[in-house]
Amino acid sequence: MIEIILKADVEHLGRRGDVVKVAPGYARNYLLPRKLALAVTAGNKRVIEHEKKLAAEREAQERNAAGVLATKIASTPVTIARKAGETQTLFGSVTAADIAEALAERGIEIDRRKIQLGEPIKHLGEATVPIKLHKDVVAQVTVHVVKEEAAVQAAEPETNAETTADAESDGHEPAE
């Protein structure tokens, strides 16, 4: 058995910076050629300790940024309009990609793979969906799924008011 210092997390062996004992062939044929480990020397120990310190600082910054983003996501509910039948069941479904797109429209860019939607949303209503921003930070976004016709009717009065205002400013009567 020989001792090596891990440069990266290796499953079933250890974490970055750990000094572990492994078989010489495993170290020589797998870990060292893939730059996953270093031989145990005083210089290498110093290098690994320095890398661990930098990684810890970077980790703290990423965690803080994820916390700020989680707060922003939690205060930003998302409304998605879909066609639905009489039993409140959607004809399609709302997927993680749809949620990511709705968040992007609100100025929050999230990779759809971080949205942990167990299964697509298939009913009208409200759902709370977790988003894993960091290994220690999970944000909760509230998704309101509404019937598409209701969303269209709610948007129509705004467009009618705008066209009426535009027509009045031109001196023309609004067309009905």
C-alpha cells in the first residue's frame, strides 16, 4: 500500500486533500495518470492545502450568491397559462423547461436541470417547485398554472384600453 494525496473527490475513496492508502497499481495506473492524486511529499501537501483554502473561499462565494438568488426566486411567483379541460386537467403539462422559460422572462436565468420537478404538472392550480441552486441551497418557486382562456381574457381589456387611448389621441373614434 502506498499513500497519496487526492486532488479531486474520488467516489468510494475520499475527498479532495485527503491522504489515503491505495494499492500501488491503482495509484500508478488510474489515479496518477488522470491527475486525481499526487504522491505524498511536503511540497505537494502545501500545494493541496493552498488549493483547499481557495476552494473553500470559492465555495463560500458561490453559496452566498445562491442564497441571494434563492431569495429573489422565492419572491417571484410564476404564472403559466395552458389549455385545460373541464376537469381542471391540462391537455399538455408544465415541465421544468417551461418553468425555466417563465423565470427567464422575469429576468432570472436558471438551468432547467436545476429545477427538481419530480413529474410534470398536469393540473390547474398552484405548485411549489424546488430549485437546487447549490449543494446547500434549495430555492422554492411558486408556480400558478391557469387556464389559457382566462389568461387571454384578462389580457384583452389592457389591449382594448391601449387601442382606445391611441385612437382618441389621433382624433379618430374607436372602432367597434
